Amino acid sequence: MTPFTKFTSRILPLPIDNIDTDQIIPARFLKTISKEGLDRNLFCDWRYFEDGSRRPEFILNKPEAQGAQILLAGDNFGCGSSREHAPWALTQFGFRAILSSSFADIFRGNALKNSLLPVEIPEAIKQELFALREKDPAVSVSIDLESQQLTMPDGRAIRFPVDPFAKYCLLNGVDELGYLLKHAADIGAWEARQPWALNTLQA
């Protein structure tokens, strides 16, 4: 994993509440265990016509979607089933963060494990960003995970919550297994001091 760094990006608006994981990546695309190519099927049923051609009005199909790393979504983003393919598809498209007033718990956990930062912001800030984006498609915000701050276009800093362990892993570019491996020597020393380990050695 690559360490998560501070970045600035344009935002893509998707002002829909209760976007579930089957809308993010439909179930028919879950046969793969590879992340490669999942970006092509992100929001597939909203993004394409039945013949496979692109819907020009959908935000991901517009020119301004290229290079944007932040999705601004409605309330309760990522509800529904627990598929890990949802954050995979979002990160493969290029998103590094999702802004919303609330997230489904399982999606939040899956996102944090896959270098996708769910940034929970107040409803009023979310609506303000939708309005700013409608006036100016090039509007940008900055995200600093270390300070847990979203910097608005006017310079205001909005603090957001994040799980401390997930934050550590993202900033250091390690997953849960990588974290354990970094402490393998300490774990081995602790195990060696336990009574059951001493009894085994003496036997």
C-alpha cells in the first residue's frame, strides 16, 4: 500500500441518498478477485445504456471527471451488502476520498482497508459544496488525513472523524497484516514469556 498523503482535487457531485453497493458495482461483476478493470463497471447501470454506450449526462462520463479524486455523495453512502468490490471499483477509477454526511458502517470499514478515505461532513457543509460545485465545476478542496481536516475553497478547515488505527495504517501505507508483521519480533518475545510457552519449552 502507498502511504496516504495530503492532496487537493476537484470534486464530482452525485447528489443521491442511499447509494448502495449494488449501484456502485452491480452483483454480476463480483466474480473476479482482481481489482483490475472494475473501474469500467463503476456505477454501470447509471453510466451506460443497455447497448453499452455511455450516458452523456452521467457525471462520470463528463470531461470534468478525468483526474477528479473526490466524490461528493448524498447521505448514507455505501449501504446494502458488504462487498469489498465497491471500494475497489472506486479506487480503480481514481477516487481517493468520498465526502458524505454519513456512511454505512461496513462500507466505511472496507473503504479504509483499501486506501479510500470516507470523509464524514456536516449536512450543511455537504449542501454548500454541492452549491459551489454547481456554480463552478472546477471548484477544489484539500484533504489532510494527518490533521483530519477538509479545507474548503474559502480556506475554512472542517475537521472530520477517522478511526485511529485505520488512520495509522493509511498514513504508513500498511494493511492489518503489514501492521502485525512490523511487530513480529515483539509478538514473538511476548509469546515466549507466557506460561504455556515456558511449560512447552521445559517439557
